[in-house]
Amino acid sequence: MDSKVPKLLIIGFDGLDYEIFSRRSKLGLTVHPLFAPVPVTGPSWTSIYTGDSVSTHQVRNVFGLKYRKRYSNIDSLQKAIWLGRQFFRFIRRRKMQSLSATPADTPSKYIWQSLSDAGVQMKIVAMPITCPVKEVNGVWVGGFPVVKRQRWYWPEDIAPQIPDDYYEQADIIQWFMDPESDSHRKWKRQFRQMSFEEITEKTTRNAIKLADFFSSLPCATVEAVQFSFVDRIGHGFGISGKYEQFCYELVVKIIQKLVDARKPESTMVISDHGFAGDDHTDYGCLALGGEIADRVGLSPGYTPSVLDIAPTLAGYFGCEHPCEGNDLTAGGSYSTRSSDSDEAEKAKIVENLKNLGYF
């Protein structure tokens, strides 16, 4: 393999919907539905990275925060409420809550770590819910939420190459707020005040800049980058009409731009869930091109899930990654998990996010 060409290019899109992408994409990729048992950003992306269910990896918040700062616009009140809750948890002998934490604190292992342990060189940029990042064999620049008070890039000497406006490139939400301290509702209020023209211009500009930054970094065997604009525009305005058209035209443009720039041996496009109309859907995308499309085999009637991505990557590169998902390169029949625990997790998480104003 040419050392200047990645073996696998992974392009992630938060909220990329299977049905819409299948209808609008003419890129020559093999497109499969990707089932998300819990179709919410934090839990679902972490299942993609780990191959484990929410009950196992324990990441349940869309922002990746174990404790949500609901009153953070009134700092003193917010802190007083938090301290009061900790006092009552203490006298009831319950585990204390951290003021804020990210989902990198999970008992499950990221596929990036397993690949690095096997000597595979990695380049990971803007993949969400990954701060603080860990050491890998290569480069890792964290995605939303970018937690600047913790380690959000690796190695340290890459800092001069990271653009000053990377924070805004990485996520629309970060145009308006600090996700560790501001209310979920803040970004939506300000986002909805922008005109369609302002949104499309700024979104396109930031997506292109993020793609260019990603391509400017040294080549690696596995290269992964993620764009979140479909989901964020969906939460602000819904995915239909002119917003659907804009989002999917930009998705196709970004995929084509990166494939042309990186010239990978294989391409994988993935999403954590779908988004259609005004809400998330259970089916995101798994779109494949090149050698990996030939290696992945699906048994009749089986729909791949977000849990299958990590073990499939492990199988493709011949390394070990123990988890709950199926290696889709292994052939044969695949096991389907019971949905009872997933449905319970989904109901609880969605209710919490409604209370926080995310849905």
C-alpha cells in the first residue's frame, strides 16, 4: 500500500438518515441501514466506537456530561443546587456526582485503542463525545463537546497545526455556547434567529475548513472525521424542504471532496442515527466503497447495528476487540441482541433529554 494513501477513510455524519441518503446519494457506494438501538448522539456514537450497548458502555447523555448544568446561566444558584444534591446523596450513602464529566470515562474500550495496540496508525478528527482523548498510534483531535479544560488533542506537539477556529468548525452548537456550562436551550434560540442564507454560508464554510484541516494532517492507515450539521440543522429547523436539500447536497460534496483528496483504498460512511422531519429516526447509514464493501457480508434478513462497526473494523484489520457487536467481515449468521434493555435505556434517555430541552 502507498504510505501516502489511507487504507480506510471513515466519514461520519451525525443524523445522516438511511432513507434520505439512499435517495439523494449518487456516489456509487453500497448503502445499508444502520440500526441505532438508542438513537441519541452520545450513546450511539459510543456504541459505534466500542461495539458495546449503552448498558455496558454507560454513556447516556447527548453532550457526554454525566451531570447536566441546567442552571449554569446563574452560576451561584447552579452551584448551590449541585452542592445541595451532593449533601443529600452523602447522607443517603449514595455515590457522589461529578460536577461535569465526559464519556471518555467509560469501562468499554475504543476501537481506536485496539487498532493502535495492533500497530495500526490512526488519524481521528472531530469524532463526537471523545474528550478527553487518549493516547493513540497517530493523531487524535477531539470532537463535540471540545472540552478545553481537559486533553482534547494528541500528541501535544500537534497544537500549532490546529486552526484557531477549530472549536466552531467541529460543531454548530459551539458557535453559540460552551456545552459544559450553558443550557441546552441557549444554542437553539440563537441558531433559530439566523436566516437560511446565513446558516448555509457559515455551515458550508466551516465544513470545508474542517475537511481541509483533516486532509492537511499526515496520512494514516485509518483516517476518521465527523460532521454534525445534519443533526444540528434538524434540531433547529427540521430535515425537510430546503434544509434537507442543503444538508444532503453538502454531505455529498464533503464525501466527494475527501475521497478525491485522500484517495483511500476503502471508504466507510457512518452515522449514529437518522433524522427526518422534526425528529431522530432509528436508522442511520453504513455506506461502503472499495475493498471493505467486498469484505462485508450480511446474512439475509440481518440489519447491521451501530454495535457492529467496531468489531467489523477489528476484523478488517485482523486485531482483537472484545465487545457485544458482530464482525460483519466474518461471514455466516449474526446474533441479534434482545431489545428489552435497549428500549428501557432509550425511554429513560429521551425523557431526560426532553426535560433538558434537547428534544
